[in-house]
Amino acid sequence: MDLYSGYINQLIEELAGLPGIGTKSAQRLAFYLINLPKERVERFADTVLKAKENVRYCKKCYTLTDQELCPVCADSRRDTGTIMVVENTRDLAAYEKTGRYEGVYHVLHGAISPMLGIGPGDIRLKELMERLAGDVKEVIIATNSSLEGETTAMYISKLIKPTGIRVTRIASGVPVGGDLEYIDEVTLLRALEGRVEL
Ligand code: ZN
């Protein structure tokens, strides 16, 4: 027997499908949303839709943005000769928060994972290689220290090495499998400053 109405169940299911949300949290959120004033729910739904409709990839670094170029790529003071490769936009945001990195980024949108069937062609690697045709001095690989992140780092380094461009990897000490987003700024800066040649 279903305890909740079909609509509530559907809402719980949608919420439970979001990353990091278990069934219990999904139930709590569903009832929270239902108890909100209608205007608040409309504003929330509208915000999700507007974000979906207006957010796109930066033409240069492929981070998510609502302009043709993201704020980093649009900033002429940034050093375009140094490219930091990250797995996603959240990782970029984490490094930006340190306020100390002056180069630009390249967002892969994922990492190579043979187990999940994600190959080099499924992330923005081709786009990275195209950018290297310009005047690039160093590529800093800042993928996560998970198995996938390490596999990706090795793969990229092998691709870039023959071009003669300097390839470095952020220092370990970033927790294994840890999302960069949850690591404090001091740790990130230390990882960046202690980067090693690949
Ligand atoms: Zn950009």
C-alpha cells in the first residue's frame, strides 16, 4: 500500500535521483517543498528552468557560464600560457576561491573511467589539445586523486609530453577520491605550489 499520493511519490523519486540525496533526505525535501507558499515553489522551479536554458559552455575553457566567455577567460590579466586542467566547474570554483591562481583553466567534464565505460572521447580532451596549439608554457593537471583522476592525469601527460610543453601534477595530499570542492583553500594552495613534473 502506498502511504503517499502519487504526486508525492513522484516528487520523492525525482529528488532521490539527485546526487547525494538518499530516500530519507528526498522525503524531507519533498514535504518541505509542498509546505512552502506557492510563490516560493514557482520561483524555485523557474530558477531551475532559467539556469538550464541560459547556462552554456565557455567557448575557451568549457566551464559552465552564461556568457560566451566565462569571467576568467574574459579577464585579459590572466596568464593564458598556464592552463590548469580540472574535472568540473566546481573544482574550477574551488581554485578560483583561493584568489592566487593567475592562469586559465580547462574543464574536462568528467574523468576517464574504464569501469564506467568513460573513455578519452567522452571528456573535453580533444578541445584541450586544440588549445595547446597556442602559446602554452605549462599544463597543470588538477584532476582528483581518485583512480579515475589519476588515470586521466597519466593519459593527458602522455598526450602532451611529445609537444614539449611542461606538464605538472598538483601535489598529493588532496584526500583520495575527495571532491576538490570540499578541500580548504590552504590545502589547495599547498597542492598547487607543490606541484611536480610529470
Ligand atoms: Zn572560460
